[in-house]
Amino acid sequence: MTLITGDPREAVAGIADGSTVLVGGFGMAGMPTVLIDALIDHGATDLTIVSNNAGNGDTGLAALLAAGRVRRIICSFPRQSDSHVFDELYRAGRIDLEVVPQGNLAERMRAAGAGIGAFFCPTGFGTDLAQGRETRTIDGRDYVLEYPIRGDVALIGAHRSDRMGNLVYRKTARNFGPVMATAADLTIVEVSAVVETGDIDPEVVVTPSIYVDRVLDLSAATTPVLEAS
């Protein structure tokens, strides 16, 4: 049964040191900033983070990096104009980086959720990203073997949930959240509001409740928060 809570601390309780945490968001769009802040307060460390970016400015994922809680990050876009926190940590040798092309990143998590053992993808063939990797030529095209990315925890942002945990997203905030929810052992979601079961048309549900373990209702949060995307 999905836990519905207004307490960010309860939402992230039990996340262990050394966990692999999938963090939704495309830049700040759809990033679960309240859950990330709660994770910082929670104190888990030595984390591996999987996300599209390596943090923006000083909030959200960047704040988690600045707190020294992340050992390794797997992402597609580690460097942007405002990624100064990651830049400083990486240049100082205080964080490890694995760069994964964006489509490969999404597909590797989708494969984890679908129970696929591995797959061949053409992206990255012939580049440094393919060094030491198994390759294969299929129908005259070259491919690189990719393995699924699974998470111990997924932290994602959605627009609304019902009391069962069925989710809908808002515009571009629907990015990595749906695949991350399927690829983690524990999926924790922050939403702008929780509505009664039946108030969300089943035809528009994006992430079914079977993939959702905990929902943080920002409209009932115990501390002042910004509305989720």
C-alpha cells in the first residue's frame, strides 16, 4: 500500500548510506527539490546519483552535491553554465562521473524496469564512451552493449497523485520520472496535491500505483515548500 504523507522526513526515512538514487528532472523541471532537501537533512551519504544533469545553481541536486553526500554521479549533461558545484567537486577529485548519452540513460532505466538483461545501442559506438565495451555489428550497423541501471531509490516529482499512488505529470516535468519509477526498489514521489481515488481519469494515469511506494503531499507538508512542477 502506498504511504501518503505530508512529512518530508517520513517520505525519505530509511534511505541507506551507499544507495543508488535515481533523481528525476530535466534541469529543474520536475526535480523533486523538497525530497532532496529532506534527504540532505536525513544524512545518507556515499550515494550514487543517476540524473539527467549534475545539478543547477545551488539548490536541489546541486545542494546535495555541495553537502558532500555524493560519491558518484551518472548523468548525460554534467556541465552547464550554472553547474559550478559539480565542476568544483570534479576538478578537486571529490566525485566520480560516468557520462551516458541521454537516450541511453533513459533506455537503461527502462530496461531495468522491464526486466531486460542488456541491449545493443548504436549511440556512442566509436567514441571514448565505448572503450572496453562489447560491440556487435547487426545488419551492417555497429552497436554497443548497454546494461540496465537499477536504483535502490527513485526520487521523482509529479503533478498529482490519488490516494492509491497513481500519478499524472505536468508538461515537461514528465521527463525521467516514469522510467525511474519502474527501475527502483523504492519509489518516492513529491506531488502538488493528492486527490481522492477515482478523481484521476484512469486513461490519463502515467505511472500506475504499483510502482509507487511513498507520496509526499506538498499541499499538506509540515514545513513551507514550493509547489512541485
